[in-house]
Amino acid sequence: MPPVQSRAMIRAALLLGALAVTGGCVTKPKLPPGMTPSVTVGAPLKAEVWKAVASDADEDRIARLGLAWSAALAEANKSNPGDVRREGELLRPRSGLARPDPTPGSYYCRLIQLGRSGAKGKTFDSFKPFYCYIEVEGDQLTFVKQTGSQRPAGRLWEDDDLKRMIFLGSIAMGAQDKTLAYGDDPKRDMTGVFERIGAFRWRLVVPWPQGSSKLDVYELTPVADQPK
């Protein structure tokens, strides 16, 4: 994925340059005879890794997640209060739990859209379940929607907030067979927050999606756990 790699390299170079400049301004302390200086380099923050990949626009979407929740729920509660209430933890902004990493495998996924980005459209819309799956790719987890006219797919990144992971991906449209890599086409890019909200229950929250809603919420439950 060239766009992703080049962006990460540029940000890494800028970070190293800033550190070099900062280091040049520090006065070295005098050490007692016989002692030598040592330098300890800490591991980079997890958020720094995904932010080096994410576009500025998508990083801003994640930063404004709380505002998206507030605005979207205000509209949905006004038009469909009963529907919002019935969804329980799924539509509660701060219901994420520790250990958000999902188990690889096949899932039933369901999409709920809240609020509207324009003057027209629904402020609450719930869609029929579809299939998606979680895979392991190298040292990362990936999320892929298998069916439908719009099929998001992308990687899950660890974050400094231990109750969430960051999703960076893109959407395949219509009859396309292959999803573009994140960064190949900014108009197809998609970012969100992945959380565990219960036993064998997860959600992917997409703030300010490139569509008609203010907030998209995908519910994930393992296929094996569904009642027959």
C-alpha cells in the first residue's frame, strides 16, 4: 500500500527530525568521574503508530467521536426513542470494555445508522444482518464485510486507550471484487473505533462516515453463538 507507507515514512522522518533538533538544545549534565552517560529509548505510543497511517481527516474524525455520538443520538432519540432504548449497550457511548480484541472467525454483523448529515434522510435506520469475519494478517487483526453493495474492509490497530482498537480501511462498492487499500482513494477511506461491549459481542463505531448519517454502528456477534 504505497500511500500508507509514504505517509508513515514522512511522519517518522519529521518525528526524528524534531527529536534531533530538541536534542541539540539540551545541555549535557556533568557526570562524576568513572561514570558514562546512557540513553534509554522508550517504545512509541500505540496511538502514534496508527496516527502515522491515518489521514488528517480520519484522525480528526476519531478525535470528534464524542461529538458524533452526542449529535447522532440526539436526533435518533427525538425520532425513534423506543428503537434506541431497545438496542441497550450497543448504542451507549461509553459501554466499551477491557480486552477489545475480537476472536478470529465468522460473525453476524448488523448496521445501525444514527443522525443524518444532510437535510433529508432518516435519523435512525437499522439493516438486516449480514456476514463478516475477523482474520489474522501478520501481527494484526482485520475486519471484512463479506456481502452487500457496500463492503468495508480494513485493519484493526492497537490504541493507548485499552478499551478500544482503531479501524482503518476502505469500502468496496457495487460489483467490485476487490477492496482498495486504505489511502488508495480518500473517498473510499473509512475509520472507526472497535470495542467489546459484552460477552462475545463487539461493535465498530464509525463517526462522521462518508455517507448520509452522522454515526454508523456495526454490531458483531460470532456465528457459532447464534441461536438455531
